[in-house]
Amino acid sequence: MGEVMLPLLTIRRAAIIVDCHPETLRRAIRAGKLAAYRRPGSTRISETDLKAYLDTYHCPATEMTSRTWNYVAANGPSSGGKKGSATDSRLALRMRNALDKH
């Protein structure tokens, strides 16, 4: 009976505290990275569980290694983008065939 109940935070309030989107915390809960208390209609997070989550999954930014680091990161090769469509490859094939005929 000597146990003290800690205040529980709503997901929205916890997201404001850690400055992230509420869906980020929901994903962490679903992935099992953040402990939460679920009741019909609400999900609550204890302050100690939120702190433990931040301590475990905090990834500080590393220091820049050179003055041009930001330039290289911004202008380097892309990791994504739109793939060439099938139409582009067909057009290139038609152009090659037309050049071969002449």
C-alpha cells in the first residue's frame, strides 16, 4: 500500500515533451521499444518509461569531420528518386535502331 502512483502521460503530451510527432511514439509502442499502458480509448506512458526510451534510443548527431561535410552530404549521390520508366528505355531502343538503319 506504500506504493506511489506515477502520473501517466497521454501520447500527445509525451510527444510534446520529447518534441516529436505522436505517431513516432505509437510506432515505438507497437515495435515494443516503448512501454505503455493501454485502456479502451486511451494509451498512457509513464515518465520513467519515456525517459528509459529516450536513454536507450537517443542517437546524438556526430560532429562534422570537415568543413565541406554539409556540401558533400547535400550534393552527393542520391539514395532514391524516380527510376527511369519503361517508356524511356523503349525510346532509347527506338533511337538506336533508327541510327543503325542509316
